[in-house]
Amino acid sequence: VMGRLIAQPMSQKLGQSVVVENMAGASGGVAAARVARSPADGHLLFLGHIGVFAFNQHLFNRLAYDPADFIPAGLVATNPMVLIVSRQSGITNMEELKARGRAGRLSIGSSGLGTTLHMGGVMVNKALGGGNTLVPYRGGGPAINDLHAGVLDVVVDQALTALPAVEAGARAIAVTGPTRLPQIPSTPTTREAGLGELDLEVWNILTAVRGTPPPIMAAVTEALAHALDDAHVRARFEAASARAPGPTERGPEVAIRLVREEQARWGQFIREAGIERE
């Protein structure tokens, strides 16, 4: 969604078409590997997220790419996660969730190793004592369908997809970021609700393969900034609860620092959570 939003204003700035191609598989690894093997000419870019750059190297024994294969043009957006529960679960607030979770009686939707749905589920389960059941799905859509059907109790998903689920009847219990969301202002953060500060926000960065000439990278960075200043893009991001980076959060240096910090933080979390590598 975010890739398609920034593509048109980037096209205008660059003076050539920007085409968005979805490529699923291996928690973003398939797309990352394709770009890593491409010529360093700036014609094939990669819009990757926290999983590709901060989770996967701690979860997989073999990757078809190395995060160091890429250089960033800059941060595109940050998307918080929302903890939602099924109406059929009977859970209406955090205290009821904690009581059920500490008794090990929750079913939590998950998906492939290293996906944000998986890490969100692991994080909440760990905060609740670790005794609940993570149920694997092929993605967030099927998990949310089963949440509506009452098969699952809990899903922790990006606001982009969690908010429509809330509109369709799921109950939002908490936001896993530092602030509340304007779309659901009465829903507290996990810290406000007494579950602890579960800091999981999904960030996305636009990158090119390492070795791309600096003038080309500068042009891509400038085109990205142009897209992020576009009023339509910012309005659509806001409607989806995605936060576009401000002027001090842009550029390659900020993205490099973010990736380095997040790699260290999530490596520690994954080790402490005891998640087995594949």
C-alpha cells in the first residue's frame, strides 16, 4: 500500500515511471534476494520492512541475502501494531486478557517465522507469561477471519489491517507503540493498560543494492522526500495510522542508525524468547 502511494510522486520527481511489484515469500526474503542480485544501477529498488532488516538474520540459519547488501534512501513510514480480540472471547479489557493469558488459555494468531504477525504474537505471549498457544496461519487475512469467527482469541497486527478488523467487530485492547492512535483514541497503549511497554512498530525503508552510485542514490532520496511531502500521500498515511517521517527522521544516515539499533534489540529479544532458528 505504501509503495503504491509513493510511486506516483516519485515518478513525477524522477521523470520516469516507478512500477510497484509485489513479491511474497520467506518473510520478505525472496524479494530481498532478487534485488541483492540485481545490477547496482538504481533501476530496481527494494521497499523492505523491519522483518527483512532486523528479524530474519536472527531467525534463519541461511538467508539468500545479507542486510548489508542494501543501502537506504530513507525511512518511508512507521506503522504501529494493535492487539485485537474476538468478540466471542468475552474479553473486554486488559485485565481480563491478562487473567486468561496467565492461565495459558489464549489462542494467538501467528504466521510465518519472522513476520510481524508472528513477532507480535510472541511478544504478547511472552508478556503474559508464555503459556499460550500460537496458531500459525498463511498471513494476517486468514488469522483475522478466524478471529471474527471466534476460532482465535487474539491477533496482534499492523494498524493498517487491524483497524478495519475493529470496524468489522473485533475489539481493540491496546496499541503496541508509544502513543495512542487517533482512529481509536480510547484504546490505551500496552504500557497504559498495564502490560508493559511492548515497543513493536513496523518501519519500512526504501533501499537499493550496495554499490549504487551516490548521484543515483541522492536522486532516489530526493524523490522519496518529494513523495513524503505530497499532501495526498500524507493524508493517506494518516488515515492508515502510518506515520510519515518528519524532516529530522529522513535520509540515509537516519535509516542506517535505525537498522543498526533494531538489529541489536531484536536479536536480544529473539534469544530471550527462545525462538528456534530454521
